[in-house]
Amino acid sequence: NSDEVRYKSVSKALEGVLRNGNESLIIVTHEGLRLTDPEHLRGYTLIFDEVPEVLELDHFKLKSSEAQRIFEVTNIEDNKLQFKRGLSSKIKSRVSTYKSSIKHKTIGSTLSPVEFKVFNAIINGNIVHTEESNNDKEQFTFHCITEKSIFQHIDHASETHILAANIEGGIFDLFAKKLGYQYK
């Protein structure tokens, strides 16, 4: 995915700047920051313009024949997709190959972008739910709810400021309180 490649190049440049420690002000997107190693943020003050997102929601509609490739290696347990027993290592390897194929065009992957998103979400302990479309029995919808952690970055910074009036009561607030953060 071209966005992922673009963000990875931004995060490499950002990590270089952070390692040098020569810059007193660095401006970067939330996603660019999220892709950097939090260790490099020690001693820095983070200032977010607006509340960082903590969840990514993706919805994919697949024809029954395309969805079958996902169903061949998963089961539905507790109303969400899980890998079938004994297949986790094999699927992790396929996901790793897909990630490598994005960086190196000489490496091929048999995963589709949707399979990658679904499998990667399961690997990372996120929620993937599927349902048969009500009006079309030949189509399935996959819902991926993925945590977009920014809290490890906040933990490594010396202090963090969020410039927003809408923190309380939102999803960020729920995650922050669950993790024991306090703010004014």
C-alpha cells in the first residue's frame, strides 16, 4: 500500500532526526510519529494538534469465493475470527512475506491486501468480525477493529500536551483512563 510505504519513509527520516537530537522542534503527522521507535522520544516534549486516533476501523466486502480464502484458515470463536489450530505460524510467515513484498518488489506474495489486513489484525490481537450480507448471500463483510497505539510514544516522552477541547468522554479518554493516565 503506497500510504504505508510513504509513512515508513517519513518514520525513517524522523528517527534519524530524533537520534541526532539536534533539532529543538520537529513537526510530523500522528501516523508518522506512530511508526517511529518510541525509544527515540526520550527527553522530548510531544505536542499533538488534536487528539490522536486510537482505533482504526476497516470494512471490506468480499464475494463468497474471495472470502473463502480467509475462511479456509480461520474459525469464528466468541463472535470474532481466529486462526485454525496449527496454522498461526504459517499465516504469520505469509503476512511477513507480504510486508517484505511491499518493500522489495522482487519478493512475491500470494496474499491480497484484504487478507493481509484481516490476518495482520488477528495476529496483533485485534478484532475481526464477519457477516454475510443481508441482501446478497454471495457476499461477506469483514470488519477489522485495530488498535493504533500512541501511548508507548507518550510513555517515552518527557511530557505530552494535546491541543484539543474534546478529549473527555472520547475513545482516547477511555484508553487513557484504562491505562492509568491523568491529565489536565
